[in-house]
Amino acid sequence: MKKKNKIPNHIAIIMDGNGRWAKKRNLPRIFGHKEGAKSVREITQACVKLGVRYLTLYAFSTENWKRPKNEIKFLMRLLKEYLNNERKTLIKNNIRFKVIGNRNKLARDIIKKIEETEELTQKNTSLTLIIALNYGSRDEIINAVNEIIKDIKNGKLVKEKISENIFKNYLYTKDIPDPDLLIRTSGEMRISNFLLWQIAYTELYVTKTLWPDFKAKDLMKAIYEFNKRERRFGGI
Ligand code: FPP
């Protein structure tokens, strides 16, 4: 990629198409997820190398609980394995790890592993890797509204002071800048309840490539396309 290509500060990805990847090979859907976890590793490494500062990956939505029990169980196992096996690599690569989403519905052992990994990597300074887990943007916004009501009741916040800047501090992403580029794999043209507030001025890039096939060269292509866009943020 040419040197003058600007690297987005924050890339968010809707990792879609694992099931279709498996179906094309006459394999059960879970094989697609397993292969998708390999793309997670490759794209994370590529972001570190390119100097991307934030990478947010949509791993499990608040709606994904509607999937068959076996698939949910497998996805949770995959996440646990990821947390067990990747911790060393995260530390070695100076990556800060964070999870956004509603933790209430997650199993105790997964919550514990998430908290440990967040703590162990909190001072790391290269990429911040954010996994959206049991994440839904509407749920995040409702949660923010409830927290705001609580703070008004206990005197920490005056209702006349609510502004965009105050509101965003109540979202799961409070310390994270808005994404510059949102990538969705597998060709679907929708947002699926992902970062609705945060993507107000984000550039969207949809590719037909299925997530397990999405590798470093595909990320480069997305960044190249991003560089062709003229971002005006509502100005002229
Ligand atoms: C969407 O494909 C993918 C998911 C809902 C799960 C994403 C999970 C991973 C990539 C693996 C593990 C993640 C980490 C962070 C280790 P789909 O199943 O909706 O595919 P389809 O639309 O083709 O059916």
C-alpha cells in the first residue's frame, strides 16, 4: 500500500458470513466460526502493524441468543479458548483488550477471564482491541438513559447540562473515539444494531468476502477505498 494512505484511527468490523462459508463447504456452521477466529487473529496483527489505534469487532449481538443452543454454546467456548490462548500474544504485542456489551447474561467464568485480560493489558499502548459481546446499540442507549436518570436522582448530574458530550460518556464506548471506518463482510447492507450513536460520521465499506476469507490484503483494500472518500462531517 502507498505510504500516503491515511490509516484510520478506529476501524470497526461486522464479521459476517461464517455460516455461509461453512455451508459452501458442506460443513456445520460452527466450522465457519472456528475459521472466523483465525481471521480475528490475522486482522488484529495487521492492525498492529499498520498502526491502527482502535479495532472493534462485533462478536456476539444481543439478538444472537435466538440462535440454536449448540451454536451459542460453541461461540462461547470459542471465546473462552480465545481468551485463554491469546492473552500471551496480546501482552507480547502491547495490545490493550476491552469488551463492550451487557455482561449480565454472560457465564461467570467468561466474565472472570474478560476482567483478568482487561486488567492485565490495561496499560498497553499499541492497538486497543475491543470485542463487542452481548452487545446491542439500542440496549447500550437504554442503559445510558437509565444511568443518566440515576445520576440526576443522586445529584451527580443536572438535567439541563445533558449534551452530546455528556451523553456519550454514558455509553459502553465512553473512552473510545468514534470509528472512522466500518467494514461489513459478506455483502449484507445493514448495520444490525451496531454502534448506532458512534457511526454518525463513519465511512461504510461493505465487501462480499465472507469473514473467514477476510485477510490482511482485504483490510488493505478497505483502507485504500477509505482513502478515496472525502470526509466533510456535515460541512462543505
Ligand atoms: C456472523 O456470521 C458471525 C458471528 C455472529 C460470530 C462472530 C464470531 C467469530 C468471528 C468467532 C470468534 C470471535 C472471537 C473474537 C474469537 P454468521 O454466523 O451470521 O454467518 P451467516 O450470515 O453466513 O450465517
